[in-house]
Amino acid sequence: MAAWLTAHLATVLICLVLAAIVVLILLSLIRDRKKGKSSCGCGCGGCPMNGSCRQKK
């Protein structure tokens, strides 16, 4: 196992960095969603899907 790990260390490190980036992106999206921010970057007032993307509080 140690020999395989040393032979593929660069690949393992790159995969770990990419996985960390994906986790940070997902956490950012979840945090924005909880704050009520729109995913498209604009307000929902002019959107044709206004009533179906989010429940009104």
C-alpha cells in the first residue's frame, strides 16, 4: 500500500485538492441559499419561474 501511495502521490494530492474545492463550493451555495440569495444573480421579480423555484415565506 505504501509503495502504491508513493507512486501515485501527485494524483492523490490533486484529487484531494479538487475534492476540497468542490466541498467549499457546495458550502458556499448552501450558505447563500439559507441567506435567500438567488442562484442566477438577479431578483426573482422578473423571472418567469418566480413562483416555482422557492416557497414564499
